[in-house]
Amino acid sequence: MSPFDASAPSLTVLTQNIRCHRPQTRPGEADHWEQRAPVLAHLLRAIDADVIGTQEVLPVQIPVLDEVLEGTHLRLGIGRDGGGRGEHNLLFLRRERFEVLDWEQFWLSEQPALIGSRGWDGHCPRIAVQARVLDRASGQELVLAVTHLDHAGERARAEGAALLAERLGAVADGAPVVLLGDFNAAGGDSAPWRVLRGTGLEDAHDVAAARAGEDIGTFPDYGPPEPGGVRIDWILSRGLAVEQYAAQVPTLDGRAASDHASVTARLRQTPQASASSSMPRMRCSGSK
């Protein structure tokens, strides 16, 4: 556990698999999107995170996210099948706080720049969105990223994690990193977790100075959260201290927003980072 600088501004991050819209569901079923959407909107407002990483977002679901976040957050990311097609991993960044210096989306495959490419033994295309930003609140540059690893291909998960580590390292160039996502693998006991931990990324669950609420698995599948259950949704960071971690299943009128838990962390600069943040740094060329 790294010491944090209590005088530095906190950074709240959220990773949320929102569960894709399935038109075959019916009203009253736990998975019915039209009844889950208001719950998702409620939790996004309640958590009010500075950085939000989402997974499984289909085009029809984006308006619900935009209704809550468009006025306050910049949305980055396109569909995994190109343009607005297919599932999206969207990265939402608080507009007042962050200046985007550069960002990119890539595919977790042997051809990361090829739209729609499927890697190794993966079941479907998988993507990541990453951005290098200036945090106006701290004066520090950060790399923020969101991803969703394959649910079926064991090799695709391990190789995808290795590609993430490589790309994040190249963009970060020593800047702090936050990686959000649904990794479809057990935190603490899986190849992707070991690959990413091996690059110096820390699991917020393991290193947080405090944990809010019960320690639960992150895929309750609309059932009761399992204490001590498997965590497939992670928040990983490097160069930042984790002040608090929480996994929870917010409900509204007895209904959950998703089959996944909401995973949040509150991060702060370390004293060393605070001392160095005032030093001038080279910036990536921004796309906006």
C-alpha cells in the first residue's frame, strides 16, 4: 500500500459492465434493459465519478449514458465492429477536470489497428480505449484506459493483457496509469492478472487503505452478491495511491442496473508524484 498525499485532489473512478441490451427479454425479467436503464442512470448520478469505464454498451444504450453524462463528461470510443457498430467500451472523462492530450482505440488481436479483428482463440473482437490526459486539478498527466477481455479464449485473455501492458507502457512513458475493465478472469489468480501485475500495476482491491462495504464477487448475475466471490471486474493503477475501494450492487425499487457489480476506487497522488507534478513534461499531441 502506497502512502497518499492527503492534500492532493482525490480522483474517483468507476468500472461498470452495463450488460448489453437483449431485445428478447420481457418486462419483469431482471435482464430487461428498459427497466434496468433508469437504475443505471441513478447509479451514475449517485457515484458521480470523475472517470467512468463501461463495457458491453450497444448503440441503442448510448443515449441513456449520454443523458446523464453528456453535459459533464467527454465520451471516447467507437464500436468494436467500426463506427457505431457492435459493443463499445466507452471512456467518460469529466470535462472540467481533464484535458485530453491524445487518445486511441485498438483491438486486442495480432493486428491492433485492424477494425473488427479478433485475436488468438477469442470468441469475438475485443477492444481497449486509452487516453493521455492532463488532470487540471493536480497539474499531473495521467493515462486512463478501459477494456473488456474475451470471455471464452484463455489465450486471448493472456495475450490481450500482454498487449494492454505494452501499449499502456508506451503511452504512459512514466506517467501514472489507471486501467478499468471487465477482465473475465479472477483477480488474484489468473494469467491476465499476473501479466498486468507484473508491469507494476496494482489491484485496487488489494492495496486500498480502506474498503467500503462488503468484499463481494463482481458478477452476481442478478442474484445476491457473494461475499469473497470471484472478482472479474478490476481497477488497476500504477503511480497512484488507492485511498478507498468498493464493489457494490446498487438497486432501485429492487432492481439492479446490470448483472455486474459497480466497482469504484478513490485514488490520490503519492507524495513523490505531488512533488514531481510541478515539473514540466513532454506532452503527446492531442486529437482535440
